[in-house]
Amino acid sequence: MKKTLLGLLAALAIAAAPLAHSPDARAADPKAAPAQTGAKLDLNSASAEELATLKGIGPVRAEAIVKGRPYKGKDDLVRRKIVPQSVYDQIREDVVARQK
């Protein structure tokens, strides 16, 4: 009886192990970067908090982006020296500059 119960518990543990590591079982990161969520941030309307989630953009650069609005194109960030080229290269696929 003990062997049967132990065997059943072992089989259950083995069968359930992959479920614990499935992507659905993990909590989603509420501050996921746009690249991870598929959405692009609009440089002309995103909040400083949203912009600060981008790689290489912290609170200071995020505020500088907000103060530099409006942008005709996302490359204005480099042209106006708001961010260096190396940072722009990291975020260019995650941002857009929509015109109103």
C-alpha cells in the first residue's frame, strides 16, 4: 500500500513539474518594455514613466524627451542631442513619433 501511494505521488509530481515552468504560469511583468509587448511608445504622448522603461532611458532622459516635444521623427532624439546614438540604437524599434 505504501509503495503504491509513493509511486502515485511520484508520478503526480513528475507530471506536474512542466506545468510549473510554463509561460502561462509565470506572472507577466507589468512594466514590460514595449519591445516585449509589441507596442511602440509614442515620443509625443508617452509619459515620462513609460519612457523610463525603455532600455538606456532613465528618469532624467525621459524628462528630457518630454520637455523636447514635439518630435517630427524619432531620429530627432539624436539630432537634437536628447540621447546619444548608442541609446537611440537600442530603442529605435520600440518608439514612434506620431503627428497629431
